[in-house]
Amino acid sequence: MRVLLKELKNENNIEASIISAQKENLPTRKSGWQFTWKKLFQAEGAVCYKLSTVINPNRIEGMLMLTLVEDEMLFMNNIEVAPHNYGSTGQYENVAGCLLAFACYKSFELGKNHYLGYLSFDSKTQLIELYQSKYGATHARGQKMFFDPAAGKILMQKYLSIDSK
């Protein structure tokens, strides 16, 4: 899926894509990432996706891991922005938003029954407020959070530039 990443230094939009990741060339902790994606890639039933620019497809800007639970509820196992995109000194500012919107898109594609359009996930405690205020997620309890269909559609319209009505 095509998305636009916004460069922080000049606010230019750069064309990028989110595609299924292959085991080769996945990010590792040794290269500054928080997760060892090669290890996560081996989880049964999980699918990993990578976000890369069209002009530099071998440089990963962000990663996402999704699992369809009991063939009806989509769960976001992991999401990570590349270290070179952290904070106000990063290269691109909307990597996380694009990945979250893509995960919401997949929840409409793969979710079934009462879970159609819902994306559930566990958040780090320090990120709960960010997920709520910046992205519109709902805090269920503890570290459990989710995007309902309405919040997912808003993210999809903002970050994926598609009509989700």
C-alpha cells in the first residue's frame, strides 16, 4: 500500500509503501532497533510488514506485526519506528501514524463478525496517553487498548489517503 511520509527538515512528502516483510534484512537490536524482528518474524500466525520509501526500498522506516486471533480479531503484536525517525530529530514524522492506519485498514480486511474494523493491542504504559490523544485509540484497562471502526477510519483517511466510508 502506498503512503506519503513527511520529511521533518523541509515538510516534503515522500512516496513510500507498506509491504509484507521477508525474513532477510529485517532490523535487529544491534542496529539500534528495540525489537529483534528476525525473531518476531518466526511467531506462528503473525505477519510482519515494513514501511520503506520508494526511492530507498532497502532502508526500513518502520515495522509492524499483526496476528489474526481465532480467525476474527486482528491484534497488533508490535509496532516500531526506525531509530533514525525518533522524535523531533528524526527524518520522517508520520511513520507510526501510517503503520497504525495500515493496521486499521487490515482490521477491516481481515476482521470478522463483531471484530470487523477493530484493532486491539497492548501498549507500554508510557504510550497510552499518546495513543489516545494523537491517534484516537481507546484505553480498555491495564495496558489493553483498541481502535474502534470509527477511529480506524479517521486514521485511514489521514494517513492512507483512501476513502474508507
